[in-house]
Amino acid sequence: MKLASLFTLDRRSIVDVSHDDIPSVDGIIGGPPCQSWSEAGAGRGINDKRGQLFFDYIRLLKEKQPKFFLAENVAGILHPKHAEAFSNIIKQFEDAGYVISWKLLNANDYDVPEDRLRVIIVGYNKKLKKKFEFPESQKYKPILKDAIYDLRLAKPAKDKNKTNGDILNIPNHEYMNGGFSTIYMSRNRVRSWDEPSFTIQAGGRHAPLHPQAPKMKFISQNERIFVPGKENLYRRLSVRECARIQTFPDDFIFKYRDVADGYKMIGNAVPVNFAYHIAKKIFNDLTKENIREFYRQKQK
């Protein structure tokens, strides 16, 4: 049976979703929009309508009372200017009936070849009488060479950054063309083969540069250039390379017409391996709780 036949994608805003529309579930997982809290954005936080979507998330938790929930957001939500709003959000999660654990994590500590800081909030229903404990970081920190060294040469996108389609030997192994903004050139955008990638963002224009190139040459504060004579080595990471860095398997194919949409899908995603480590810990906790509940019921 095809996966698409198992569910229907609900395109409504969460503000329009009633708890009656949601079946009984063990958990609710979501990432309220991060732009309101991002240090790269305006940082309006809870004053932004997108930032206020946390409250609808909490509304559904109150009404559905699943065993657990998980919320993910950018590190910017911990900025001092958002301290009061963040504390209020945590309190509302607690008032909804949950024991809360939250922590700033780096995906590189969890089998992802990328420096990616994210705040993870996990709540266990108070009826479980248990608090989530974050898994320990992995000893080995993967690097770019682990993720993309074996990929063949990528193909530039077509005119106006349209996709090359299915003619690629490796699906999605194409990169965005075009110049680099002054803001982009203000920082080094190259990580070496023996380092984790910079954060994969939700935009091709800001994609990190391929590690085949030398690190950008410092000229002055907020000004760097490509090393003279090596300009041909500087290209953005391909959509497939970004997917590898985000630990998507190669058989996960991204469908788009504009290459920018491929970068957006991948950059907005939670790295697969990072999600796995968190999910595995929650699964083990709930499995143990289900076993205990089974024996409690037998003893009655």
C-alpha cells in the first residue's frame, strides 16, 4: 500500500483545527514557526502572529492530553529579549498538564555532520509520573567527509534556477546559480572536509559552499573574498549534498521545479538522525510505561 493512501494532507492553519479533528494519539510533535525567534530575522518573538502559534499548539495539548509532546525551535528563542515570553510558554505547557524538560542541543552531537543548534522541549503527561531525560551525546561527531565525499560532481541548475529534472544520475544533485550578496560575503562560508557543515538553512542563496574550496580570505571586518586563482572551486552545496548533511537517505527524493524549493524543504526539516535519537528515548520510556501499566491491570 502506498504511503499517500494512508493519510490525507491537512493544509489548514493550526488556528482552524479543532481538537475534534484530531484522533486519539500517544503524542503530538510540532515545530511552531521559527522565523519569529530567529536571530537572522526580525526577532519579534511572541509579538509576531507566527510566534503566537505556540498558543494553539498548547490549546490542542490541553484538549487532547496525549502521553507526550515535543516542540522544536531555533536557539534564538533563548535570547534574553524573549526570556519572559519563553518562560510563559513553558508555564503554559506545565499548566496544560505536563512535566517539562527543555534543552539547547547541537545536532552534531547526535550523528549529524552539521552544527545545528535547536531548542527541544519535551513534555510527559503528569499521569505518567515521569520526566524526560535527554539522551547523551554520541562520542563520534560526524564531519563533511563522512556525508558527501563519495558524491560525484554536481550539476548547476538550469536557467532561472530551474531543476534539471530526472536526467541527473544522482537525484537532486544540482546546485543554485547566481551571485553572492554582500551579507553572504561578510563571513567565511566554507567548512573543510574534516569539519561539520555550517547550519543548512531554508534558502539556496545562503547554502554553505562546497569543501573543495579553500576558506574565504579575510579582507576586513565583514568583508571576505574568494581566494584569487581558486574562484572556480567555489559553488554552493547541491540539494542532495544538503540532504545528506541533514541525514536524509538517498532514496528520499525531493520533488520541485525551482531548485530553491528543494533547499527550502531540506533546510526547514529536522535532521533525520537527530530526530531518531530523541524519538528512540521517548519510545523506550513509553514502552516501559506500557509494560508497567499492563502488569498493574493484571494485578487488579
